[in-house]
Amino acid sequence: MESCPNCSSTVFTKAGVVQDRQRYKCKSCNYYFTVPKLGKQINDYFVNKALQLYLEGLAYREIERILGVSHVSVMNWVRKYNIKRPYNSKYHPTYKILNHTELQKYFQNPENLKGAGQLVTELGDKFMLIKWDRFRD
């Protein structure tokens, strides 16, 4: 604890323990505060990647399986940042996780380059290929 969260003063004293967490009182503004909770902090990389995958049309649970982040966390990020997915029911995204050599072989085949939009994004040491196939009417 470096400073008071209310007034940023560095002059405070201990003021008891609440639920096994040390409590402090600021001498400048008489504000009571506790030690911040040390929770699991998720890297911004995963937040950005989850939101990107959501915008590409993947479901929350698919994102959970790919990134290993809870689908509830993804929902909360979508709500927090007010992300709206464009609605278009004529296209359906499918995805593949490939390593570098598999990705090279995939793009060497000319049949894989026809008839659909594609996006490649990196996931750590692998790559995710998202392809939009058109629904048949």
C-alpha cells in the first residue's frame, strides 16, 4: 500500500483487520481503506483477442475453448466495452488452429483461397484461421 486511494496521501496508520485483510486510516482525510485484493489478473492480450474473436462471429464458449478464458469473462468484457457484433446471418464462420507449417501448406492449395473471406490471427505460437462460408439457401 503506497497511498490513500481517496486523497493520494502517503500518511496513514493501521486501523484493524477485516476478513483477514489489513485496514488503514488516512491521517489527512480520515478515510478508511483496506489492502487491495490480489486476484487473478488477465493479460490485456487475451481481452483484445477475445473481443476480436467475438466480433468475428465466434460464440462465447468457442472463445473459452480457444483462449482458455471463462466465457463469463468474455461476456463481461463485451458488456463493459459495449461491443456490438454486426448482424449478418448469410455467413457462418468456421475456424482452424494451425501451426506455421500447416498454415503454409493450407495457403499453397489454391482451392482453399476460393469462395470465402479469411482472416489469420496469431494465438501465441499458433495461428487461427477464420473462414466465412456462405449459408446455402
